[in-house]
Amino acid sequence: MTIVKFCNEQCVTENVLHFESLANGLVRMRIETACKELLNAIDQKEVDLDPMLELFTTVDSKLSGITSHLPHRVYPFLFAALKGLQVEAGLGQPEVFTIEVKKA
């Protein structure tokens, strides 16, 4: 199982994505969140993903479909979901990412 936590300063609660490999090669993503935008974007709390489709093609995918329902493109969900899927599928290593944006 792979777990990804993400948030920004506007978040009141932490968002947690859980990824679990399935026997058929798919990866199940489950979300724990109180974020209304994410809850509205994901009708169910879990979705089965094809790692090869999601990570290596530019066709519309389940993750891009979810992000199309979020209020803006800079919401950190997509990067967090892609990285968690990559690690659970054995195509990448766990890492810590920090993005700090300041206005000078």
C-alpha cells in the first residue's frame, strides 16, 4: 500500500490518498478528505486506475476527469495522485516533495 498526504495552507483538513495494487494490474485509489471540492469531483471514495494509461498517455483518463471537476488547475490533487499511483505500481520510488511559492 502507498499513502500520499497533501494539503495547502487553505486546507482545514489533511487529504490522504491510499493506493492498493489489485490482482488484475489495476491500482485502487481511495481518498480520505473533508475537502468539498474533492468530494464533489470524486463521486465515489475509491476508483480503480490503470497505471500505464494514467502515467504514460495523454488521452483522457480517470484522474484527468476528476481534475476537470476541481475549481482550478493548480489544486495539488493531480500531482499527488500520479505520484502515489507511480509508486504503488512499482514505477517510481517514494519521495518527499515540498513546493513553496512566495511572492518577492
